[in-house]
Amino acid sequence: MGRKPVNAKDISKAKNPDQRGSLAALQRAAALARETAIQTNTNIVIEKDGKLVWISAEELRRQASEAKESINPQPSGLVL
């Protein structure tokens, strides 16, 4: 008999301030792991849908580029 998994909504309502801050800490750690993998040209391994998935540094670069573009889209048709 296992415990119920905790989700982000549950964590945000935790009584313990360290637990409330743990989601943000995990997100920062994941971002740093991705940056390090890109810098060292190595893969990272994540769990997705109960399976281990390897993500290449090239794919991480593509994802980072897309994320950056979605935050600061370039105007189309603009001539400089």
C-alpha cells in the first residue's frame, strides 16, 4: 500500500514552507541540468509516462531556442 503521489497543487498548499518552495527548487535544478547538458554536449534522462527518455543536447538546444522565441517573438516582415 503506497502513498498517493504529490502534485504541484498539493505542494503549493503545504504547511511547511520548505515543502512549498521545493517545486521551484526542482524546476531550477532541472533548468540547470538542461543548461549543463547543452554546454557539455551530453544527454539528459527524464521520466515521461513511466518510461525513461533520453534527450540529446541538440534537442535541448532546439527546445531552448523555441522557448526563447515564444517569449520574444520576432516581428515578421520587419526590414532593418
